Amino acid sequence: MIGLAGAVLGRVYAGPLLTRLVLGAAVGSVLVSVASRRLPSWLVAPVSVTAMAGWTAWSLRLTATRAELPGGLADVTADAAANGIPRLLTAMIPVEPTPDTVLVPLVAAWLAGLAGAEVALRAGRVLLGYLPAVLLYAAALYVVGPNADPAIGPTLAFVAVASLGLAVPAAGPVTAGGDPTAGLTPAVRAAVRARLAAASAAGLAVVVALAALLGPALAGQVDGRPVDPRRYVEPPQVEALDESPLIRISGWALNPGQKLLDVRTDRPGAPTPAPTPDPEAGPQAAGRPAPIRLAVLSDYDGVTWRIGATYRNAGRILPATVPAPDSTVQTVRQEITVADLTGRLLPAVATPREVTGARVAYDPATGTLIRPEGLTPGLRYTVTSAVQTPDVNLLSTADVPAGDEVARVLRVADGVPDPLRRLAAQLAESNGAPYARAAAVEQFLAEHYRLVADAPSGHAYPNLNFFLFGPRNAGGQRGTSEQFAAAFAVLGRLAGLPTRVVVGFRSTGDGPVRAGDAYAWPEVLFDGLGWVPFDPLPRPDEEPRPVEEDFRPTPEEPPPSEVPQPTVEPTQPPEPAAAPGGPADGGGPSTALLVGGGTGGTLLLVVAALLVLLLMRRAQTRARLGRGDPGQRIAGAWREVTDALRLAGRPVGDDLAATEVAAQAHRALAEATAAHPPAGRDARIDELAALLNQVAFAPGTATVEQADRAAAAASAYVTELRASRPRWRRLLWSVRPGPLRWHR
């Protein structure tokens, strides 16, 4: 019966190894109890547990060797004991037999065999001895859930074996003739037989009644979908840093020499790895090795591109996918050593099929990996990937999918700027085929924009609008691959193309991968071809053309009531000539007196207005920093900083997080004080951003001391930023009325 429970659980495992190990635990536990039945009962449990430890240790070593897991037996056992249950419930199906996925079934099977055998053998309660095996079988069915076909055959076998066990007579002496009433007087014998018959009839009636009542309900559940226990267990998650790795592109671009990875590619008799996109020869041009993927970003809310993946613990062998028809599949095997790369995302060439040297979690939808424990310097692992290259001759006639299955990669969040919509409509208007639309977007970005390394990070709608249409002399029309890939993906979705953004690294196949090799590229999903990469980056030797040459926003026609009508100037009568001798009325004030009085009055009004503005601004600052509870004072200090950035010509968008605004504040001060840069990054602004997040996500927890520090940090920053401005701007700083009316 315990072996059948292992067979039921083994349906979600890869291969028969788990079923054999559970069957071995069942046989071993029962045999130990049978061999020790003449020993005292208190001695059986220690003997059986010792045997269980030996069988479990051997099984863990076997599965660790087969999975090629690093570390000794003690480390593997400790990790399996600490994480066995969550990894069993979050593992990808089919589950590979590894120490952490076989430990719990083995121990449960052995303990069930020990308890059942002891109750059945020593106490003679066979039916009660079935309880551990029944519970183990039910637990196996629950863990499998809807991830396998109904276990009708094993369940019937389980019932048959249980019935056979009840039908086998117990060993021991019996009375003559096998009649328990032998030797009794006829009257007593008759009474005993009548009582036994009545008890048997009552038991039969109860069984028939239960079958009649519960039979239809149980039969109705045969075709029902069982509950999946995995829905109650949170799968492995990425860190906040990895949720949107697109924002790391600009940071890596500013430090291009930082070593992130070391790669070695094995090509014994293997073909050249699949190429990456080339802007001149299409999305799959030959000549360059496949890039190393870090993350695939499918979700966009108008502010941030996010991963949105569901990772499941996986073994060494990953699930294989059916390649697209007419595509070329090439095998790439790489040994990767982590240097300074941080986070949990595990780089690999698409699409990984086997990973050794590291425990991973896998998302089949995107083909990306994470290491739940996080990356550490010196981590070395080997990835075998199957790179698919579609037939480029089929792209021009390929269609794109539609419907609920791809709604996620077609979704366009609200708030799209009108210029983006008009540009997408213009590019799609003269290109009907999906591939032609994608190529038009790729060509437009490559011809009109400049790739730079010092562009600030940001891919929200306002950032993309400034990147695409901002004036060149103010920083527009230039960006990193972050802006190019994000702009392509958004314009593609507006044109009806399912798109996503991929972050990864260029690699020659052997040698170090540095921060300067990091870049992002977009992909488009085509029917029958899968995800096809595009490269909207400009060629380094080409000068971009002005956007205005090929895109001019369509002027909106004014309503009929506002169309200017020709007007006729009325004929003015001739002015009367002045009489000789001067003006007719000479009794009024002189012209000099009128001009002087008007000028003086105007100056007084201007001075009074400036004084009022100065007093109002100072009252506003005092109210923000000194009034209200600590949370309100911290929020007021943050408004002082954002207003100061706006006064300095560096406004922050409403879509930026507090930490991003703090980073922009540091850059603004550093650029403003380029002649006399500060000694280091001011930690007070970072602390102010952290306090703002605390107020937003944990209201009521801020203290008066924290509010005082926030006010001091804001005041010091505003003073330093104001002092870095030109003298005439410093004079106007405190009297500008903007902070009094800016919307919050």
C-alpha cells in the first residue's frame, strides 16, 4: 500500500527513481518491524529510525550525484531538510528527483510503514494499521493535484490490496472445528450466534447506507479538478533590483569596464552559435554569437517594464519546448563564472535545457533562470541551451497572434502621449504587413536618434516622449539602449504588434563580459516563428537625421467658430490739427510729472509684490518643516526638495520612485557644482527618500527625531542647490511664485 502511494506521487516526477526509492523505504520499514517483532516495543523505533537514516543517506547521495549538485553529503542533507517541503510544492513539473524533492516522501513512507506494521503486528489491529498508509496515499494525491491524470488504476489496486490483507486469517491457535462457540451450552450458543448475526447485519446495513449516500458524491468528484496545493505556496521571487533590470543599463554604461561574468563556450564539432540582430541585415543576421540573456520584460504599466514571471524550482534537466517549424536549432554549451553581477537573475543563452553547478528556478514562458539563493562572486555553472533561429524568408509574410493568450504583450497602459500615438500611426499607415511595421519602427529609431552612454535612466511615458521628440540641444533624441528598446516596444504595441523587452549582454563566446556589454533589445512575436529579436540601435558611423524631417505632428483643425474671418478696418476720421500757440488745454500736470509718478508707483508695486511673495514662500517653508505630525513634516521636507529641483530646471516626474528622485537630486547638485564638486554623495537625501517611503508604506511610524533630520536635510540641500545657481537666479529664487501654486 505504501509502494502504491509512491507510484501515485511518482507521476509528477521525472523518471521512476522516486517510486523505486519510496518502495524501498516501504519494504525496509515493514521488514524491520517483522524482524523485530520479538523485541520489546520500545526498542523497535530506534532500530527502524537507524535503518531509515541509512536508506535516506544513500538515497540523497544517489540523487545528488545524478543531479550533479555541488557540496558534500552533510551540506546537501541540511539544505534538503530546511527546504524540502517548500521546494517540493514549488518545483517545476516534471519534478527532478533531487535531495530536497525526495527527502520528505522517503521519511513519510518509512514512518508510515513503521507505524502501520507495529499496530498491525503487535496489537493485531489490521484495519487500524492501514491508517498511516491511507493518510500517505491521500497526501500523495493532494500533492499531485491536477498535474496528472486521475489515479483510478492505483486506487483500485490500493483497495484490492487492503481487502486482501483483511481476508488473510491471522496466525494462531483456533478452537476445534473453527467454531468460537464450541463448548458452550446450546442456549448460550444460540444467543451468541444471534448476537453475532445481528451485529453483522447492522454493520452491513451501515456500509450499504454509506455507499448509497456517499457513492454519488464520490462518483461526481471523479471528473472534478482537484485543488493544486502549489497555489498556496509562494514560488521563488526575484529581488526588487531584478524586477526591472532595464534601469540598470544606464548605470552599467557609466562604468563599462566593470567585470560582470567570465564565459567559456564549448564548441566540439558544434555549429556556430545563433546570431544576434543586425540593423542592416534584419533581425537575424549572421556573424555574431548569441547574446546572453538576463531577463525578459513583458509587463508595462506606462512607468516601468517588469519581469512578471513565475519561477518554479527546477532540476538539472529543464522542460523542452517544441521548436518552431522550419527553424534551425543549434546547441550552445557555456561555462559561466559570476564576477561582480548581483541579484538573483542567472544569465544564460536562450533557451536553456540543462543547468549544472547551481540550483535554479525556471520560467518556461520566458526561458529565463534565477538562483533563489542569489548570485555570489565565484559561482560557476554550466548551461546547455538550444538556440532557435527562424527562417528569415518567412518573416515578410508572417502574421502576429491576437486574443487573450497574447493580451499581456499587446497591452498599452493609459496615458500614452499623443505624439507617440501619431508616430506609431504614421509608421503603420504605409506598412500593412506585421514584419514591415516592425522593420519601419526599427529603421526610424536607428536613423533619427543617437546612442550615448551618459543618458539618464527612465522609460516611462514622459521619458520616452522626451527621448523621441525633445529638442536636441536640451538632451532629447539621445539615449541608451534602454530608451531604444522601450520606445520600439511601445510603438510596436501601438501598431498592433505583440512585443517585449529583453536585457542581456553581448559576448564573443569566450572571455570576460563587462558592464559595457550590457544592452537591451526588443522582440516581436510572430505566428509559427516565435519571438524574433530586432535591433533599433543606430550605426556608430552614421549621423542621425532630425526627427522633424520625417515626422511632423498633424496640426489640429480649429472648430468653425474659431476660424479667423477677414475683417475690414473702419475708416478713421482725420485728426484735427492743433491750433497755433500750443495745446488748447494747458491747465493739466506736465508729461514729466505723469511719467515720473507712474514709474515710481510701478516700482513700489513691484517691490511690495516681491516682499509679499518672499514672506509667503518663507511661511510655506516653515509650515512644511515645522507643522503637523512627523509624517506631514517629512512629506513637507520632500516637497521642499522637489520644488528646489524644479526651480533649478530639473523637474521630477510623478512616475519616479523616491529613490530615483534622490538619485536625480544628487546628479543635479553634482552637475551644478561641477567646478567645486562635493566631497561625496550626501547620504541625507537618501535618508530623506527612505523616510518618505516609510511614511507612505508604514503610516504613523515616523518619530519627531526623524522629522527633524528630514527638515535639516531638506534645508541643507536647498541651500546648496540655490548657492550653485548664478547670482541673478539666486536673487529670484526666493520670490518665484511657482511653489505656491504648483499642484501636489
